Amino acid sequence: MLQTSIGLKREFTTDGDAYFVLEIGMDPETRVSIVEPDMNTLLTNLPEYLTTIIQTQILIDQPAKEDAQ
């Protein structure tokens, strides 16, 4: 089972414009941060982001065949 965390933050530029930061992952070395100024775009693309991140994490966590022998 893949264990992870997901966090969503609203932050502001120096000009006062809001943007959203979606952070996925518990490990700081492999955590993914997605920055998007539009919440609707972020939510629309979320399934694609999650699919890519999960597939990548599965590939990273799988032992090489020679390691398993």
C-alpha cells in the first residue's frame, strides 16, 4: 500500500495575487509541489497529477529483479 500525504495551501505573490500549492508526498526528497493560480484548473487536472505521481512512486518502490533473487 502506498502511504502519502496531500496538502493544499493558498499563498500570495508580492503583488497580492493568490495562487494554490498542492503538495503530495511525505518524504521531502520525493515530495511533489504543484503550483497553480486557478483552483478550477488545479482540480480539473488533479486526477492526471495523482495518476502520474502514483505510477512514478510504484516504479521507485519496486525492487529490481536482481535484488529480489
